[in-house]
Amino acid sequence: MTEAIIPAQFGERRFLSWNELQREKHGGRVQKVSVDAGFTCPNRDGSKGIGGCTFCNNAGFTPSYLREEREITRQIETGLDFFTRRYPGTKHFVAYFQAYSNTYAGVDQLRAVYQAALAHPKIDGLVIGTRPDCVPDDVLDYLAKLSETKIVELELGIESCDDATLKRVNRGHDFAESEDAVRRAAARGLDVAAHIMFDLPGESRESMLAGAAKLSALPLTSLKFHQLQIIKGTQLANEWRRDPASLPLLSAEAYLELLVDFLERLSPTISIQRVGSEVPPSHKLAPEWNLRLHELLPRLEALLLERNTWQGRLYAGN
Ligand code: SF4
């Protein structure tokens, strides 16, 4: 058996970095500016379900500078003001439609919303977060056309590759719908990112790791990893308050070990956008990690080095 080596395209890292690929592709940093366009979600308004996913309280992941802003251009101005001071010299800004399901409307309405963002002279493209069951072909056709002249990324909330887990958290779609959405979008040339959440209730370590092969089989451009956090105002918060032992949560150390195990099994061609998230402490009940978000990536890199491993080391290919 030939000895596995770290792929050259990783550069100095032990995984394929989305940030660095973006820098190479676009000649500099690409910064997302969050926009809340006022969409809702089919898993909340009754068309797919009511109550939403059991872990979701959208206030938990809406940036604070958006809360008082409703109008798209003003939201962009506020975000640009923040990021140009924080990251001077940023080359590109894209509008990040993050809250709820940002393709949950007809094409004409979507076009009006997206064009309002693209009309800003500093906005070079769009990142559109949505559910896998909310991307009909006509919407994908429109986004594919847009991507001929603008940066466009579709971000799909896959969350888990395990149907029993998706059911347990009232997700309202299964993994087959995720596979179908990724394939239809990628077939049109769109960059597709998947949002994955580790440690969902009832999901085993084996099942989470098995997801690496399932995701590797899809034409995904990148992955965003998130750890389960119990957020106030969610159904999970009620379950946790009733019986915290029913929702055992990973420690930071266990999460990082899991992430390394997952990366080892993941195709080296899928880039990594983020490795965790951080809900504001005022919104969060658990877990209590002695680690801030900005410390996660260096800790992950240190663990990959310590274990002398890298993304794809155990990837068997498709
Ligand atoms: S996580 Fe997304 S799909 Fe689930 S309820 Fe919240 S907004 Fe809807």
C-alpha cells in the first residue's frame, strides 16, 4: 500500500481552506455582509411544518447590527461600515442572505430582493442560505444565469446525513432531498456549500462519521461545520431544561477530535469554510466551552499536526 501524503493544494494547512481558495480565485479576501430580507421558512409557516427545527431560534444567528435594520441597502451600508473598519483592504463583499430560507418565494420576488443587494456598487455577489427542499429548478436556473457575471454561492442546510436524526429534530426533509438539491445546483455550475451540525440529539458518533462518505459522494464545493448549542426559546431548550442528561453535549475537546476524525474521511476536494459557531452568551444555555470561536481553528490545526493526519487521509474515494 502506498503511503498517503498531504495534498499539495492544501498549502501550509492540513485541510483544504475555503478562505484561501477564495483569495486565489478572486485575488483577495471575500467578506460576507449579512442581510435579513424578511423571508420566512416553510418549516415554520405550516407548509412543511410548524415550530421549526427543534434547535432553531433565528435570533440566535442574526448578527446584532441587523436587528434594527429592515431595508436591504441600509443593512448593507451598516455591514460594510463594520467590515471595512475590521478588515481594511478587503477586495470583495458579497451579500449574505442568512436568516430563514432565502429562496422561499417566487423567482420574480427573489430577483427583486437579490437585485436590491446587487445594486449596491460594493456588492460583487450573493451567498444564499436555504433549505434543500426549497430550491426548485426555476430558482436554480436564475441563480446559474446570475453566476455568469457575479459571485454566487448556494448554502444548503443539510445539517445531518441521517434520516432518523433529521426526523428527531423536526427538520421536515430527508437526506435524499439534500442529495437531490446539491446535484441539481451543481449540475448548473453553481458553487454549493453545505451546513452540517454535529451532536444533534440521538445521532451517534458512527452515524456522524458515516456522513463524511455520503457528503464526499456529492458535488459539494465546501462545508461549514457547527456544533449543537442549546439556544433559549427553542424546543431543544425545553427538553434540556426538563432533563439535561437527555441531551449530552460534546466538550470542546471531543468536538475537535470528532472533527479531525471526520476530516480524515472526507474527500480532499471539498473545502472547509468554517469549523464551528458561537451563539451570543445571552442566547445560549449550553454547552459551556472554555474556548472562543477564534480559538477553534488554531486548536484544530494543532490537533491535526499532533495526530499527524489531514483531510482525506482515510478517504476511500467514490
Ligand atoms: S433552522 Fe432553518 S429550516 Fe429550520 S426552522 Fe430554522 S430557519 Fe427554518
